[in-house]
Amino acid sequence: MAAAVTDRAWCVVVPHHPAGARLARHRLSDELADVVPPTLLADLIAVLAELVGNAVRHARPLPGGVIRVAWRLRPSAEGALIQLRVTDGGASTGPRIRTASPDAADGRGLHIVAGLATRWGVERDGMGQRVWAEFDPVPAPRPDLVSAG
């Protein structure tokens, strides 16, 4: 981690298409590679990919056929608090964690988000919805994860 953390925000617009997730991941990686530790960057990329992928699969686009992706770093005594936001045109039902059978091809995305982020949620307004995920500077221990030796 080379750079000091200052309050910074980014917003990018990507197509409401599977390629949008790739574009968002690359931009996030380019902007934060020198700011956050590699393990945290990997978690941020995984969560962003899930959120954009869910927006493409389950929600309507914003006007112009796009999704808005944003992230913000806020300094704290412990490091950077990071928030990711993905805004889309909404859907008939909101995002929720589902139970997926072991053989199911999908249904695990929000489990990944909940497992990697400190907290996540959904905000709705007349224009659509924002799904957000926050990462504390010092992540809480994850006793459910076993370290491979």
C-alpha cells in the first residue's frame, strides 16, 4: 500500500451488458491498486463483479442502457473505509439472499457479497435502485474461513 488515503470518489458508467462488469472491475483495479492491500482489492473486485452482474441479469438499465458504478474511500485512523455502489433501473423485486442448492448454477452472488463486505444494502428511489457494499479499514475476523497451509 503505497499511497496515503484521502477522501476520494469515482463514478463510471458502464453498459447494461455482461461486458460492463469487466469494464468496472478493470477501472476499480486501476484506480485502487496502489491505495489498498492486494487482498482487499481482490475482495472489492469480487463484490463489484457480483453487484454489476446482478444488475445486468435482474434489473432494468438506467436511461441510455447503462449502469452507474461508484466507489468512495474515506480516511479513518485505521485506514480507508470503502463503499461500492451500483445503480440500475430497478426490478420488480429487490435483491435478496436466496438459498441455492448445491447443483444450482446461480443464486450465490449475494452470499459472496455478504461474506466479503462488512455490510451491504439496497436503496430505492423513483429512478431505480442502488445496491451498496461497505468495507471497514480493519476487517472483522472471519472464523468461518479456514486458512490453507
